[in-house]
Amino acid sequence: MNAECSSFMMNCSKPDAPSLLEALRPVFNLSAIRPVTNISTITNVNISFILYGILGVDEKAQILTTLIWQSVSWRNEFISWDPQQCGSSSITVPRKLLWVPDVVINEFMEKNSAPFTPYIYVYSDGLVSDALPVRVVSSCRLDIYMFPFDIQNCTFSFNSYVYRKSALQIDLPGHAGEIFQMSKEMMTTMGEWELIGITVKKFVFNADFDNFYEELRFYVSMKRRSTLYVVNLLIPSCFLITVDLFSFLLPPQAVDRSSFKMTLILGYTVFLLIMNDLLPVTGNTIPLMNVFLSLCLGLMVASLLETILITNLLCGSTHSSAVPHWIRVLVLHILGKLVRLPPKSRDLQDVTVSSVVEEGSEAPEQKRPLNEDKALDELRSLGKELQGLRLQVEQHLGGSQSSEEWIQVGCIIDRLLFGLYVLFISVSFITIIIMWAQ
């Protein structure tokens, strides 16, 4: 047993693989213990990986699926031979014949479904290298508030479940920048996500009492390719909201503006139903993209309600009473000047009414000296007719004046709401763009 537990040179009977395998047989019997001659010796385990592809991101389940090539190496102090005597400087042996560190990824959510590699490399100086593909289905805290311009940061935490720091230490051979560059060159998937960085940090945690264990944590940063969502969601929404904005230029008296806006809302609703599959599904946060689309739909609905109000003012003005004094002062005189639509003058209408009445009153005086009794009767009947005519003219002009004032009120409110609509769209869109840009 002393010979088996020592790190002395192994002797091969022949310089071939069977003789080397026979010389390694005593080491295979020690696969249950950590391969050190002194139990106080620390086993250094080097861990590295290459990210081959980002297979999928499930925002609702908060799961990241990747394919990595994991490399783990350590030194077995029971193994040492002369490459010239044994005919080779390395050999592959079944993984189950040697001690393998129990280093796992803490974020694992499912069993590794990648093809299994049953062999590991053993070198003449005792170095053991274990490389295998791993399909990592890991938990990741995904924040999709900035969708589709979001950047996600997920972690791969490597540590041992059994061995503490006094027995096993985890290190990174090289730098994290090398892992990132190699992963960028070796990535085979060109899907929705783009790898933008890999960093690493080492942590030491207190397990119990004075026992500590180490954890090597890799931070994988990836950015979503947003071109698909910009072309299919953002640009069409901006086009439709622009069409709805310019629909305010249609005259509501001559054109059925409300039907046009209702058709636009119906088309946008169908568009959202078709593109619903492109939006992420999650339960913790609402993406900014959903807020943007809801804002566009809400603005269209508000525009339709404004059109209904203005149409009611314009079309129902003929059956309405006179404009109240406070509305005339507030809308016609104050808001009219604000939106550059001053009220029309009423002097011309008063002059028209006065001229008609004066003509009717002067006519009998010119005919009075013509005849005596007969002329007087005719003048009396003519005066009654003129009084009736005057009442009809005043009623007609008063109704048209009231209708004209309501039309002015509707035009002023329409222009005012159009200005507020443009202002709200500008502020909202600029705010969302700034948030996306940051």
C-alpha cells in the first residue's frame, strides 16, 4: 500500500499501452479517495469552458439554455511514469476508474442531456484532464423591462459540494478574456442573442464553524438582437400613430373622420394580435415595449373620443340653445386667441337686422300721403306683415348665429386638443426613446 500511495515512478514492462494500463491498475483501486499522498495537501482544480451556443431564453420560467465545452484539470499524485519507458506521455482511461472532483454548476435546473464522453486524459506527470460537452439549463434572473434593447447577465457558479477549501481549491487557468474571445470564435448559433462579455470572480463562503468553501462564478453577458422587433413592431406602430395624428387635418364637417379613426384602431388591434408571439411572456415585470404599444393604442382611442365630441358639437349645434356666456368668454375669447382662432364679429349681423327693420318701418311713411282711409288700412296690414317678417328674420339670424358660435367652439376645441395630442405624443416618445437609449 505504501508503494501504491506514493508518487514514485511507475515501471512499465514494455513501451506500449497495455503495459502502461497494467502499471496504472493499483491507482484504479484508489479511485474512492482524493489523490494526494499527504491528506493535508490541497488539490487544485482548474475550471474553464467555451460557450458554443445560446440555445434559448425562457423569460417566463427565468431559464437560460446554453451549450458549453467544460474543461476540468487536476493533478493525481499517485500517477507518474517515464514516457520513454512506457512509450507514451498520455493515455485515455474510463472516467469511472479515477477520482473525479465533484464540481458542479449551482444554477443547474435539469440533467445534462449532452452526449456523454466516458474517457479522460491522463498525462505522465500526473495531470488529469476531463473535457466534456454540457447542455446547461440554468436559472437566471432575467430583466426584460428594456425589451427589445435588453442586456441579460447570467451566472455559472462552479463549486464542490463535499470538499472544503482546506482540501480542494478552484482556480481559473488564464484570464476570462481568453474564454470570451474563444467563445466568440467558436459560437455556432447566430440566433436572437449576442455574447458581449464573460467575467469571472472568486468567492469564499463559510460553510460551518471554521470550514470554508470556494466558488468560481462566471458572469455571462448577452445582448438581444433588436432588429427584428424594431422592423416588425416599432416602425409599423410609429407609422400608424403618425397617420392617426395627421387625420386631425381632415375637416369633420365634410368627412367622416370618426369612421377613419375606427378603421385605424381596428387595423392596429389586428396587428397587435398577429405580432403577439414576438412579445416576451413574463409575470414579474412589464416590458417597456408593452407600455409603448399600449400607449399607441390608448392615443388612438383618445383621438377617436375627441372626434366624437367635436362631431357632436358641430352636427348638433343647429338644435342647441345659445352658447352660455362663460363658454363664450373662456373658449371664444381666451382659448381662441391661444390657438389663433379669434371669434367672428357680430356687428355685420346686427347691421343686417337693423337695415331690414328700418326698411320695413320707413315704407309706410312714404305711402301715407297717397290715400286717406284705404291707404291707412293698407299701411296697418303692411305693418302687421312687417312685424311678422321681422320676427322670422330675427329668429332665423339668431339661430344661425348660435349655430355659428357652436361651430367656432368646436373648431377651437379641436385645434386645442390636437395641440395637446401632439405635445403628449412628443413627450411620451422622447421619454421612452431616452430610456431605451440609456
